Amino acid sequence: MSTNQLDKKSQAWSALFSEPMSELVKRYTASVFFDQRLWQADITASLAHAEMLQAQGIIAAADYAAIQKGMAQIWTEIENGQFEWKLDLEDVHLNIEARLTQLIGDAGKRLHTGRSRNDQVATDVRLWLRSEMDLILDLLVDLQKSLVAVAEKNIDVILPGFTHLQVAQPVSFAHHLLAYVEMFARDAERMADVRRRTNRLPLGSAALAGTTYPLDRERVARTLGMVDEQGQAQVCQNSLDGVSDRDFAIEFTAAASLCMVHISRLSEELILWMSQNFGFVKIADRFTTGSSIMPQKKNPDVPELARGKTGRVVGHLMGLITLMKGQPLAYNKDNQEDKEPLFDTVDTLKDTLRIFSEMVGGQTNPATGVKEGGITVNPEAMQAAAQKGYATATDLADYLVKKGLPFRDAHEVVAHAVKTAQQAGKDLSELPLATLQQFNATIEQDVFECLSLAGSLNARNTLGGTAPAQVRQQIARHHARLTH
Ligand code: ARG
């Protein structure tokens, strides 16, 4: 092949074809306009491959040196926006290889020894996703820190806890926020776990069956940092699986979907809490929009959009998993369709985590290292809401149990008391002692302590409970966990 033959994609594989590809088919099959974002991974993987080829004596040291030089130039060209991406060359791999050959001649053509685009693309996607997951892991830490920072300031702020969206029992606002910290901590665990399976090397599987050249695949894996905690090279152990496995992309999108679902639940709460009927929190104006017709409005667009974008990411999971289900071994062109959903999942998740971290916790003040400008909490509105729905009814039942009543009987006694209070338009704690004693004679003055919101919280002093003492311990645990 002459040096510029690769410029024509129809000639990239052979002279076997008697007619060129139609323009429509070219556009239909090309991926270069979206897969060019893999360029750094593609060059990095190519350099690791070339280094191994020369170490194994498969190509000459001079060829490797030329490849290094050519790739350095291509790197700069792409970075500076000077690289000319050609639709004719279908994808990122052929574009870069063609340019390399244009720059360095035969040495460029030797790069593709012992590999195929099938193991090349699988390697590139894994490398790219690995670095994106590292960014996502950092963003998850930051979001958890934001939530912990707000929690820390609201340990003694009490709001109604709900079940069925009916007032159930009072809880600390900090405790409520820390529930989300638990969710995002599990999301980070899942990401770290997916990262382990993503960080394995397909390269060397070649087209599907392995290769006749004496490759050292473990060397390439080590060069690319595809190693486990003990530094052992991580290599896909079956060539057919290596080129066709996209489980890692599906697993990642599943983990991302779950993380978005957590964001979506938080969004729903923020939207409710911001409504006039709750009035529990405000988010900073820069995260809201006005209405073109109703001058009084401030709409929670960011949480609403995040709730909406959750559907989009879950859709990508469905897309990817469906993409795989009918594929025989080994590589099929279907797999080219893995990229856009994967890319969009990464973009959506990263943007959402970033914006939520700031919306909830604000920005870190560089002078003090403390986050400022997050959500504004209205403790009075929360407290008033907690006082409305007989949130301490369970506490009265527990009080009676401690006086010797079986729980089921206590439950019944309290139901009568609540009915009477409702008729009087009062909270249980506002009924006179004499009235309460009509329901059960063992009730004494100390009942009012357990009917108070703070008393109710303090009483739930078991591991994982909402008592401020427990919440303080959890905050300390999160601080220790998130600072290394
Ligand atoms: N652009 C292709 C993809 O994304 C690269 C692999 C093409 N391999 C092939 N045999 N056509 O999957």
C-alpha cells in the first residue's frame, strides 16, 4: 500500500471490493463524529502496544521511535483542534492510524501488527471509562461532603419523617440528609467495583481468536495500569470474550442509573420542600428560574431536570442491555452503538453530581475551606409541620408499654387519645394531664417530656437512630471516611 492509500477508507482493508461504499452507507456506518472523544485512550493504547512489539522483537526499535514521534505530533494536532477528522476514515482508530502513516510511512503501517480494531476499540472504551469513573468517584465524595456539611448545621432541627407521605415520626433534618449520604456511599462502592472489572485488557485478542505473533499481553496491561491491588496484570483471558464483552459498560450504566435514581429521590424532596405548602428549604436563586407570566414564581428547574434526566440514563441502560442480547460471539458491528449511550450517561451523571454538590452544600470558600451558599433551611416551618400530624403518638404508646401495658393495648389507648386531640384541634402535648389520664391512669407529668419533639428524637438513641447523639457519631464517621 502506498502511504496515502489509507485516506480512502474503501481501501483500508483490501482491493477485494469492486465498488466504493455509497455516501449514505458511509454516513450510516461511520462513528468518527462521536468516537473521536476516545482519541487519548486510542493513542495511549497504541503506544503501549508498539512498545511491547519492539520489546518482543516484532518491530524494530527505530519503528517504535518513529511511532512515538508521530503520535506525539498527532496528540498536539488533536489537542489544538488542527487534526482533520475524515468521515471517509470511519472511526477514530482509522483516522489516527492513517495520519500516523502519512507522517512516518511504513513504521505507521506496522503498528497494526498483532491487533485488530475489535480488540483496539474494546481497549479504548475501557481506558476511557476508567478515567471517567475516577472523576465520578471524586464527584461522589464531594456531594457526600456537601450533604454532611449541611447535616452538621442541622442536627437539632426537627422535621416530620413521613411514611406514605403522611406524618409519621419526628426526625432530625441531619439524619434525613445522612440517609442520602448512605446512598451515595453505596454508589461509590459500586463504581469502584465496576472499575475493577473494567480495568482488564482486551488487546491481544486481535480479531477474535488471538494472534500468531509472540505478544506479551501482560506487559501491555502493566504499561496501561491495568493491574489489581497487588500489581498483578489484568488481562481478558479469552479472546472471543475479550473483543465482545461489554458487560462493564452495562454495569457502569446500571450503577449510574441507580445513582441518578438517588439524585431523583432527593430532587423530589427538594421540590416538595420548596413548595409553599412545605416551605422547609430554599435553594439559591441561581438554581431556579422565574416564570414569564407569573411574577411571584421561583421554579426548582435544576431538581426537576435532574429527575427528568434520570429517565434518560435509565433509558441508556435499557438500550445497552438490549444491544447485547442477540449477539453471537464474537465482535459484531452492533457494538459500535455502545458509545453514544455510554458517553451521554457519563456526561449527564458528571454534570448532575457537580450541580447537586454546589446546590446543596454551596462552594468551598478558599480562605476558610468551608462550604457556603448551599440550601437555606427554615427550622420553624419544619418544626411547625412536625407538630401538626401527631408525630409523637408512637412515643406515647412506648411510654405506656414502659408502664406495663402490652404494645397492642397501648396502640389502642393512643388511638383514642389522638381522636380526642383531633376533635379539640390540639396536639397530644397540648392536652391537660387530667385528660390524658382518662385514657390510662398510669400517665404522669413526665409524659410531656416524651410528647415533645426533642424528647421523641432523644429516645431513639440506638445505632442508626435519629437521636442527635447518634447523628453526631454518624457525622464523625463520615468525616473520617471522606477525608482520605
Ligand atoms: N468503530 C468500531 C466500533 O466502535 C470499531 C471496530 C470495528 N471493527 C470492525 N470489525 N468493523 O465498534
